[in-house]
Amino acid sequence: MSPWAIVTRREVLVRLTDKAFIIGTLIFMALLLGVTGWAAYQDSGVDHYEVASTPADRAMVASLEANAPEVDGSVRVSAVAVADASAARAALADGRVDAWLHRRGDGWELLTQSETKTSLFDATQQVVRGAVVAANARAAGTTAEAIQRGATVTSRLVEGNVDRENLGRAAGMIFAFVFYLSSLMFGVQLAGSVVEEKQNRIVEIIASAIPVRHLLAGKIIGNTLVAMLQVVVYIAVGLVGLSFTSYGTYVPELTGPVVWFFAFFLAGFVALASLWAVAGALASRMEDLQATTTPLTLMVMVMFFGSLLFQGTARVIASFAPPFSAVLMPIRIVEQDASAWEALIALTLLLAFTLVTILVGERLYRRSLLQSGGRVGLRAAWSAPE
Amino acid sequence: MLEVRNLTRRFGDVTAVDDATFSVPGGVMTGFVGGNGAGKTTTMRMIMGVLGITAGRVGWDGREITTADRRRFGYMPEERGLYPKQRVIDQLAYLGRLKGMDAGAARRTVMDHLERFGLAERAKDRVQELSLGNQQRVQITAAVMADPAALILDEPFSGLDPAAVDAMADLLRDHTARGVPVLFSSHQLDLVERLCDRLVVLKGGRVLAEGTAADLQSRGPRLVRLVLDGDAGWVRDRPGVRVADLDRTTVVFEPADADAADAVLRDALHRGRVEAFAPVIPSLNDVYLEMTK
């Protein structure tokens, strides 16, 4: 096994057995399941209505019972037979029925006790209108279809559709948030583990046993693997949860954007990880870490809030500019605002940026890792003799 | 054999190690002594390649040392600690694997060493749960576990009780017995005197002396102590003699040569009874203090 692979293995095992990490992951998964589960429950909610009918109106209420689910999937109607109008009012008053549908004057009335049941009213209106129009048509010697021919109005959007846009916006926010959370959490951990090794001088034992480059590679690869695993689990849980909601039909359509998100996440995460490792190497003690990691913390925050706040042209430009592109381009993709070639250009630029941060990071890490006694300045680290 | 030749390290305007030259031969323990800031740690870090060398070189088996050579060395840094939250067995096995051992061999060797130190049942404990002395045993295990070609140990005995010092010294002797050079730093001279075959004395980054304890002790003036049953003041007037100390019946003097000393003894026997006549061997501590004054 190569030295870097041994280091990678340790990083992965340490992280996966870390209680705080396990608990944090479970909490976030529970949160995801909770949100999608609640949405699914909201969507699948079916309202049952008991509707009273006097003998004269039985046929219409029976028709309502039969046809209401067709009109509105979330409405179920049960007909409740009552003897007369006063029995119907009594049943309404003591809550045995939700409504009383009866003929009134020239038309029909849906009487409810104290609140308007909108979904029941809409369903009733459609069913009654259909039945009455059919009856009138028959009386006039024609059919309902003949009367209504050419009168249908359908709606269509010039661009996309509202549900898809809302979903895109929500998915984009989740992408940005997951990146923000992961890179910050793993970044701080990575910087902490580097300074822990420095402070304990174990780095001197390791550096005399293997090239420092291997130690850095193992740490970055190990943390990236665990972060990717965590994100894959999050996204999978999110997509499975989503499939149970009314947005479930869009899940196959999200596969492409999710794959792009993984690609951008990977490149962006690795770029930042090598910088977090440098932040750890510049410190000599845990107490220095605050100072050496602040620029990175700020950068990650700017990346996150920038992805939410940038608008118009600025947003398009930022979606190509590393490191912002790591967050913004996947958002534009899932919002169907960017095409594949735009994504490819942004990814290429981001990969180039990642390569630069790895090369710069490796030099700074190598030259500051074994310097003890206080914080190492960036300039000093860059020009330090090896 | 490890050879340090004209090794120099500067930090800005400060010269921490100044043209140091000494050898660490195989099969013996070499003590590295010197006060705080003498440059011991800096020298050891340069030998191990974890600190850059300003000038000079480190030789191994008659040639320039390489990274591959150093990888086979066992090293125990100063102010050390291991991963506090990782289990003893896991992190020692990890360090063993980084040294090129396979996983099974690393675990076996670790358990052998832990048993030797009576720590076998603590193998699954986290390092931070061990006492400082036990942590030190774990650290020395990390240094010696991979059958090192040389041992570079920075203050390996600090903070250990006498029994632990003996156990660790025995362990180190096992390694010198198979011909390995061992260099360890210490500021406890009595310990160095007891354990070491050779010494290197460092002060202000410069090597003041190198050799066996007897070599060092014989570098000072050769003094003779004479105890008589009467007053010893007459010794002052003998030719070829410089009196260093006189306390009524006891005199410590430096003879110009062996004949001058013999003449004093003959005279003393002539004058009365001689209680004692012996060379004065200075303690290593006195030699060191004299040398680093």
C-alpha cells in the first residue's frame, strides 16, 4: 500500500468513527426526511366530506359521491341520507355531516355550518354543473359535449412551468447549502487535524517516514471521500424523499443536474481542502487556527451568500468564475438556466483553479508544516527554505 | 555509523548549530548532552531531515544520507504526543505501516512491545487515557518497532521513574546489541554517565567534546589525593607539584609527572603513616560544568 493510501485509510476510518460526525450526519438526514415527508403528507392528504341529502336530491349527491374524486383527487364524498330539511340542519349543527347539498330556487346550494369548504365547493360546483348541463342538453335534444364543443380553455407556459421552477430554486438552495456545510465542516476539521499533528510533533515522525506530499494527499483524498459519501447519502435521501411528494415526477429529470453537482462539488471541495490544509500548517497551536482559517471561512461564506444574492449578468459571470462556479453553476443547471457547454467551460475553469490551489497548497503546506513556534506568515511559508 | 560533519543551521541571524562534527558509531549508545538552547533538538531534526540544513552534511555508512536511509531510522521528537483520541494499537500499527511494515507484522510487533512494558491490556485505550509515563512508553515503541537502522531519540527519559528508565535502557541495549547506532539527548548527566558508552557535549551550537566518559574525565588536570595521619602542609614545598586543595591532613595536588607524584609518596611514607593515596576522578558532572563554564 502506498503511503498516501495508508494515510487516506486512517483519515476515512477516523472520520467515519467520529461520534460528532455520525450524529451530525444522522441529524441532517432526519431533517431531510422530515421536510420531504411532511411535503409528501401534505400532498397525499385526502379530505373526506360527509354530505347530507334529502330524498328529493339523492341522485345529485350520489353523483357527487361518484364523481368528486375525478374532479379533485384529494376530495372524497360520502352521501348521508337524511329525512328532510330540518334533519339536515340538525345533522349539520351537531357535526354529523360537513355539508348539505340541496336544490334552492333556480339552482343548488351547498350549506355548511360555519366555514366554507373550498375544495368541496369547487368539486360540487363542477359535478353539479356537469349534471345540469347534461340534463339541459338532453332536454334540448343535443348532448353536453355538443354544447361545450370548442369552449375548452387550457393553460400553457411559454417557459418551463411553475412547479419545475420552484423545484429548481429549492434544489439550487439545497446544493449551495450542502456545499457550504460540507466544505466548512470538513475544512475546519482538516485544518484542525493538521495542526493537531503539528502540535503533537507526530508530524515529525510521519515526515521522517514518508514524503510530506503523501501525507497531504492522503488527508485531502480521505476527507474528500468521506465528504462525497456524505453528500451522496444526503442527495439520495433527498431524492427518495422527493419521489414521495407531488414533485416525484421530476426526480428522473434531476439526475443530470445532480451528476453535475457532484462534479462541481468534487472539484470545488478539493480546491478548498488543500487551502484548509495550508491554514492548518500555518498554525502551530490550536489557538492560532482561528486566525489562519478566517480568510477561508469568509471565502466559503461569500461563495454561499453570493450564490443566493447574485442576480442577472453578475450571476452568469460568477457562475464561470472559480471558486464561485463550484456553487453557482450547478444551481444554474438545476434551474435550467445553463446549457451543457456552459457547464463544461465552468468545470474546466474550476478544475484548472483546483490544480493551481493544489500546487500552491502543496508548496505552502510542505514549507510550513515543520516550522514550529508561532504562526507562519504566508509570505514566509512561500519563500521558506525546505 | 552516523556521521555529522560541519553541520550548521541558522534561523535568521541566530546560529542554532554551528559547524558541529561528531560520530554516532553502531552498537553503542551515544549521549547527547548540553544545556537548554545548546542545539541538541535542532541537530537531531536536521539528522532526521525534518529541518533543512544550512551547511554541512550528514553521512550514513560512509556516504551522504538519503531519504530512504532516514525512513529506516527510529525517531522520537521532543515535546511529543501522539494522536490523543486514537487507540494505542491503531496508531502504532498506523505508524508501523507508514514505515513500510505490513498490517499484521505491525500489530504483532506493537503487541510484543506493549507486553514488554506491561501495557498489553491498555492496547485498546485511547492515548489520552494513559499516564504520561505510559504515553512515553508508547512513543518509544513507535520509534523502535520497525527494526530501525538507527535510533535518534530526543529526551527519551524525561519524566520517567527509575524503573521505567531501566526498562527503556534495556530496550535500547537490545538495539545496540544488534549493532544499531543510538543517539539520545538528555540533560540528566548521571543518567548519561550510567547508560552511555560515548558522549557528545554541545554548547551554544558547537561541539565541545566527544568521546567515552573516561576520555572526557581524563581531559582535565590529573589530580592526586593524599591523606596522612599528620599535617600535610609540607607538600606545598615539594618541587614539581601544584597544590589544588589543602585541608590539614588531606591534600589534593597536581604533579608535573608520575615521578613527582612518586617522590611525594616516598616522602610521605618516610614522614609517617599514609591513609590514602589515589588519583582523583572528577564526576562527569564536574567535567561538564568545567567544560561548559
